Amino acid sequence: MSIRHTVKVRGGAAVAVAAALALTLAGCGGGDDGKAKPPQKTDSQSQGAGSPTPAPNQSQSSVPTEVIATMEGANGMVLTVNSATRDAGGFLTVNGQLKNNGKEPFVGTAAWRGNELTQSGESVAGATLVDKAGKKRYYVLRDTDGRCLCTTGISSVLAGQTVPIFVQFPAPPANTAEVEFSLPTFATAVVKISG
């Protein structure tokens, strides 16, 4: 079989597949007969008049409500830790929020990377955990390319802005119930481990 013949066969097969796909999609049409249809009820309408509808000013965001630690930082920055959870793979994930309570944008985020050279760029890779009972310090986990297993891309935090963060560490021993969490420019806080 020559190269020219192979190309014709592949081209013909592609045309056949495209034609079959077009016929399939045409068969899925809505069958619009030009008649006006009555409006259909949405899920919220079909639940009855008794179901509450949130007011327009209520927030439906998934902002965590539990606070297990709060740390003050430079220039009005506040770090709130919402959870420190053991994961199935032997990790400890810390979730929290950075909030700028100041009146100016906070641009000193380079310190949050820490001193280690990583591929993460602007991140919270400088966070650490200290297990005082076990006399061990834990650093943020990295992937095989040297990027941290943490929130990246934080170049600034605007005044009034809240930025959710996460950081993954190797999990301390199962009998360790609390650790000290720290991030450069913030005070250190004791965090209880769940899970």
C-alpha cells in the first residue's frame, strides 16, 4: 500500500466519522414545532411556597466558620486557621484564610515563601509545624518538580480582601494532638489536630 493510498483511506474514514457524528447530533434536536411552550417550574418553585429563599444580601459562599487559631501579622494582616486535618495518605493539611484588615494593599508576600529555593514562586511554602513533644519540625511537602503542596500565586492581598489558603505537611505521629503552626511575618499559634 502506498503512502498516497493510506492518506486517502484515513481521509475517507475521517469523513465517514464526521458524517456519522453530524447525523447523531441532528437526531438529538429538540423537535421545535414552532409552538410557544409554557414556562417550566424550576426546582425552587416546585418545592412549594414554604421553602425559604435567601435574601439577596446573604452570602452563600463556603467560608469556613470554625476558627482554631488566629495570628496577627504585619500591616494589618491576620491569618485564621480553620482546620488541621490528618489525611489518609499520611499528610496533615492546614486550611485557613489570610485577611488584610489594613487600609493599603499588602505586597510583602515574598517572605511567606520561606528561605528554601522552590519552584512554587509566590506561595505560603515558608510555613512550618513544630511538634514540641516529639521535638520535630515539619516543612511543607513538595511535588517531584519542587513545587510546594500549598497555595501559590499570592502576589498581594488588597485592603479588606480574604484569601483562602492550604498547606500540606507530613503528618506527625498519631499520638501528637497539637502542633505549633507558623508562617513568616505572623505570630506562632498552637493548632489542634483533628482526624
